[in-house]
Amino acid sequence: MSKRVCICLLDDPVYKQSSIRVAEALARAGYAVTLVGRRLRGAVASAAGGDTTFRRVRFRTLFHGGKLFYAEMNLRIFLYLVFHHVDLVCAVNLDTIVPVWAISALKRIPRLYDARELFTELAEVVARPRVQRMWLWVERRMVPRFPVGYAVCQSIADELLRRYGVGYAVVRNLTVLRNPVPGARPLDRPYLLYQGAVNYGRGLDVLIPAMKQVPLPLVICGTGNYIDQSRALAEKHGLGRKVIFTGQLPPRELVRYTYNAHAGINLVEREGLNQYFSLPNKLFDYIHACLPQVAMDYPEYRRVQETFEVAVLIPDVTETLVVEAILRLCNDPVLYGRLQANCRLAREVFNWQVEEKGLLAVYDGALHKK
């Protein structure tokens, strides 16, 4: 009988590509996988196409943010796990770690921690000292109780080892190597693309005003805690038609925007170690689409850039630096062609088919640990 794995997250499992990749890899390896999360307001009712190899459970929540939302989701995750048979349970990030630990202890089953973020160093956490102190309290008490886990990059794995002595594997947020047929261009002209979480600390308050100095429009695919401010900023600067918001898109629809773009934007403000250590999956989504990008000169980006030059790196998020980098991709065809060619090489190395072997080793080791 297949071992049953439950992966718990606070995001919507229809849209969270990193968790979808993990679930699909485990399902291919013979595990019976369930992703448990929330259903975003206005989101599709079920998985796009209904052709997944794993199960999704999505809770409609009474609350949509703040402490009550976290409390509600943690309680609902715990109750779901109480009444369902599971052989291994995994917490994605610190905001699901408490119910996962409680169920693991109650049912005496293995547990894993998926450190997608250095959660206590998120920009939106660092900006609120009382909130950060609360999450640090959770981190100090919970992470040492998860001796087995994996981190999204080497920098976060090293930091958790330094703080708590946990030796986590590194499973990067790499994209599945495919050759999709993206279909028709969503716009009738070249455009820049920002995809992913529209959150505080992602450089949008700089990027959006910078679009006044850039000849191409900007398409923003995603949603998050800075979406309302981003829309308001575009209107304030008279960019209502030049900055286009698509909202959250299912992966298949997002591919159409990614593969037809002229260049990708990947900005992260250095407000907390998590941003400095970040290795977002859009870095690799852009690489796989052979899409030159503007990205940050931070440690994990630099690791990739030193292997294959795929981006114009900038040391900080300022309007001047952002505009200069974008204009280089618009006006320097030699640079653009070189970055595109390097993306074609890099996608053969940085892909999920190679990376998932390490993921499967972590899960297999946790289930068979004596």
C-alpha cells in the first residue's frame, strides 16, 4: 500500500507551484500525496484540468488575514489530520509547523520541515517587531523538533544549522524542464513580466514608477499583501494602461505570459535575511523560458550567475538601477542574445528533473529512519 504523505501550507494548493512540483514528484515515486491549504477568494473551484496525480484539500476560511486567519488555518489543518490516516506529515514554512508537530507527536508519525523561507526574516515580519518576536518564539521551539527537513537554498540551510543545529538538505525551487506550446501572445506588443507573489519588499514601489522611463509595458501576474498598494501606485503615476495586473493565474495560463515576454523582472529588497538569501522559483521559470531578466546581486543569484550568465544583476533596488538594467535589455541586442543563449544551457542543468532526486531521498529517509 502506498505511503500517505500530507503536505500542509497556508497558500492555495492550486496555485503554489513549488508545492505542486513536490507533490507531483512524490506521486510519481509511488506516494499517495495530499496538499492541504486554503482556497483563495475568487480562485478556481478545482485544479486546472483535473489531471493531477495527487489530492488537494482547500479550506474556505472565515478570516482572510491576521492572527485569526492563522489561528483558523492551524486549527483546520490539525482537525483534518486528526481524522485522516497519514504516514508522514510535512509543514511548509513556519506558519504550519505547530499543527504538523502536534499531529506527528500525537500519532507518532515522521515529520518534515520544508523551509521555503527563512520565515522570521521575511520583510513583512521584520517590519513589525512584535510579530517578529512571536515568530521567533515559534521558530526556537519548533525547528529543533524537526531534525529532518529541507531548505530552498544553501544560505537558508546554513542559517538554520547555525541557529538550531539542524542539518537540512537543499532542495532548490527549480522548474520542471518542459517544452510547452505557450500559445498566442497575451499582448500585441513586447512586454516586461513580473510573476509571483505581489508582496511587500519585492521592489514594486520602485518598479512601478520606473515604468515611466521604460518603453515597454509591464505585466504583473500574481497577488499578495501588496496588491492593493501596487494598483494604487500605478494609478497615482498615470500608468493604469501601462502596468497590467492579471491577478493569480493557474500554471498553464501563466506559461503563456512567461514564454511570450521580452524580459523578466525579479526584484527583492534587502529587508531581512530571507530576502537576501532568496532563491525564488521565478528565477528558474525565466531561465526555462529563455527569458533574460533583471535580478539581484545577492548570494544565491550570484551562485547561478557564476555558472551561467542569465541576468543583469543589480546590487540594490533603486529606480535608477532598475531603469538602467531594463534599458540594457531593451537596447543591447548583443547582451540580450548572450543571456538568451546562456539560458538555453542553464535550463539543462537547473531543472526539477535533476533536483527532485534529492527531495525523494529526504522523504524516503524520513519514512525509513530507524
